Amino acid sequence: MNGLLEKYNFEKDKYILFVYLFLLLTPWGLFKSQVAIFSIVLFIWGLIKYKSDITNKLSIIWKFKPILLWLSFIIFCFIAVLWSDSFAEGFKRVFNFHKYEFLFGTALLISLTKEQAVTAIKVLLVSFSMYALFSISIYFDVVSVAGSSSLNPKGILRFSISTQYMVITSFVAILFAIYSKVRNEQIVFVLASFLSIFALSINYSRTSQLAFLLILIVFVIVFSLKNIKVAMFNLLLTVLVLFAFFQNDRMLNKFNVAINEVKNIYNNNIYSGSFGVRLFFNKVGIEMIEENPFFGVGPVDNRNQLVQKEKEEKNYKAVIVKHFHSEHMEILTAYGLVGYLLLVSAVVLLIIKLRKQNLYYYISLSVFLTLFFVSFANKTLALKPLNYIYVILFLLLSIIAYQSSLENKLIEKKEKQ
């Protein structure tokens, strides 16, 4: 235990402690103006504290291409408002989703070192794990929350949000455990991973559960290429997980419902049920992309057209929904291939930048594969506070990658001298 306490010696910098508090509380979305208050305080305090070195600190924006691409995507989102039918509504939509990213993003970029960014990721994992434990407590009737039960232990957040936390923690926590040299830390992270896996299994969200299985398969393939013994272990682990998956009748029933909804579309041309309407949304989205492939129809307009199609389609047998329930489709219809590729390029390039640092490379894969897979059938970047979480993780991993590259250049320079 002493080794763990020494490793996590209390941070003396009050500003950094406030950053960690912001990261610990943000995933919970405890009150409406939470991110706004924290972001404004962090931004103003950060400008005052680091005023003498802000230009140097923010040079990461134009020196590190993933962040430059991410910023270009946000700028393009504002530009896309110009071809929306309603400039005011389009600007309001984009501004509302990105305004605080500039504030807390600036705060993170000017304040955190590589080591502090790593600690920040661990703070997020603590928050995610606490929510998993909260959900498990509801499942076992230890805690009572309005709108939740043992059949649906979602807690105070939508299960579509919290289950993504669980997928990320399942993989990232076990990676920290593998690469840690402190035994007590390893135990804590292994426990966090298994808590999250269990919480994921008892919650709704077929999408997150399927994403977990797909990411597991990706890691089995990646690690199997390195060592035959690892390949055998990974194969056994996959078989055990799949066996446990198929023993869960409640989980299987949800997937059987989806299969029946597809059959209803094929046999009767009726779009109904959770999965059935998602197929309708994708059908409408593909038609919109074909008409406006490069720049999209603009924010707000894409959703308005979706609603109109729902009202016109006689075989659409569900409530009117104002989102495609696919973040890929949402971005492609609103911002076209240009906007979509700017965002995807930022993420892919960041992963490539981390490829020589095994731990952070695998962490980046865990985070962004969760985003990638879940985004096919659910909201991700359009949900608060989930959108902030993905942006924060992107920025923290960018800080790690950028500062690591500066360290490597310094080492190379010394070796040449």
C-alpha cells in the first residue's frame, strides 16, 4: 500500500486538483450547468495562472496535426451553418455542442504535463468505475433510484451513456493493470475492469454490449500476432466471454427481438421496434448523403428532413424521432464527407502517433473503437456529457503523444551532440 501512496503523492497544485475534480464529476452530469461553471472557472483561472507561457503552451494546436484537424472539424461545423435553411437554428445547434470544448480544452492544453494527463485518464476511470458500482448497487436493490430497477439499473444517466463508460473501463483499466508495476494498483484496476464488465452485462444497450465483443475480438487478433502463447490465452478468454454471453437469457432475448424486427421489415415492409426504426433512419440517411455527399445539408436541416420522412412513410410504425441514432449518419448527413473525414482523420492520426507507446496506443484503440462501433447504432457525440468525455480523452491522449514526441526529439538531439 505504501508503494501506491508514494506513486499517488497528493498534488500540491490547487489548479491541477480542480482539473481532476472537474474530470471526476463530469461523467455524472449532476446538474445542468455543471460543465459550464467548471469550464469558465478553469479557463479564467488558467489564463491568469499561465499568462506568461500561454503562447508556448498552445503551440500544440498548430504543431500537432490531430488537434489541428479536430479544430478544423469544429470550424467546418460552423461553416456548414451557412447552407442550412435556418442560420440561427444551425448556429445555435453547433454553438451549444462546442462552446465549452474551447474553454476546458484550452485549460487542459495549457496546464497538464504528460504525467498529469495520464493521471487524468485514471481519474476518469475512477469516475466510470464508481458509476458501474452505482449501477450494480441498483441491480441488487441496495440503492433505490427513481426510474431505475434491477431490470434496468441505469441510475441517473441514460444507459446509452453509462454503458459506453463501462466498455471503455473494461479495457483501459485492464491495460493499466498489465503495464503497472505497483501490485495494489494492479488489483484496483483489475477490480474496476471486472466491475465494469459485470455492470455492462446487467444493463440495457445491445449496441455497447456488441461493441465490447467486437473490441475484444480486435484485441485478440492484435495480441495474437505477437506471441503464440498470448494467442492461445486470448482464444480461451474469447471462448469464455462468448459462453458467458450466450448463457445470459436476458441479453440474448434483446438480440432475438432485433432479429424479429429485421424479419418484419423483410416480410411486411414495416419499420418498428428499436432496431427496425434504426434501419429506417439509415435508409433515409443514405438517400440524403447521395444527394449531398461532400458538404451535407447542414446542422438542423438533416434532422428536419429525417422527421419529414418519418411522417411521410406509411410503414414507419414508431414515434417521431429527431436523431438518426447513428453518429456516423448524423455527421455525414449534416457535414458530408468533408466534415466526417476531418473528424476521423484527427482520431486515426492520433492513434498512429501513439503506435510506438504500447500502453497509450492500446488505450486509444479502446476509447475510439468504442466510439466507432457504438456510433453505428447510437448517439455518442450528440449526447451530453458523453460528447465532452470523448473530447477530453482525445485531448489527454494528444497531450501524451505530443509531449512524448518532444521528449524523443530532445533525447535524439542530445545523442547527436
